[in-house]
Amino acid sequence: MNVTYIDKNFMKANSDEKKAVDSSVNKLVSRIEAYEREGTPFERICNDDKVKYDVLGNGYYTFKNQSQRIQLRILYRIKNDDLQIHMIHVKKRNNKNYIGQFENYVKCHSV
């Protein structure tokens, strides 16, 4: 599975955040590929909050992970066997601002 970073802000992140994002994306890819090896295509994955934490519609999903003590929320979708990373949010404290940002992004970038 190819990974494409649509989010250009990823390049501006500090090195710890980049490592956490890379680790999280690798974990997501591993989980998806494990399902596929078992014969479950991505579209049929359900009841796995790790892979699909939020289902935002139009093929967009949120991946929730903590890596190197950094809490991340990643907005992604899969298109033509390509994992597209659209937005990355470093979660600090109990802040859920990312949900509105992700929903607005999905509305503006619908298929």
C-alpha cells in the first residue's frame, strides 16, 4: 500500500512529531494489510476503533494513535490502494477542536 501525504503541514512538524506520525501511519498500514491478508477488504472493516475511529463520510476516516507520548488524530482515506493522509492533528490536553476542522475539510473536499 502506497502512502501519500496530502497535508503539506506535515513537512513543517518538528522531528518528534514526524517520527510519531510515521510510526502511527505504519501502524495503520499494518492493521489494514492484516485485514486484507485475512480476506477482509478495507470497506468491510467494522468494529475496529483503531482503524476507523471516526467515520466522517465520503470515504474519510480518523485514525487515533499515541506514539512517543504524542497523541495524534489523522484524517485519511484510501483511494485506489493508496493511503492518503489529508490532515494531522497533534492532540494536546482534552482538546477536540480537530473534529470540526476534519469535518469542514471533508465538506470542502468531497468526492
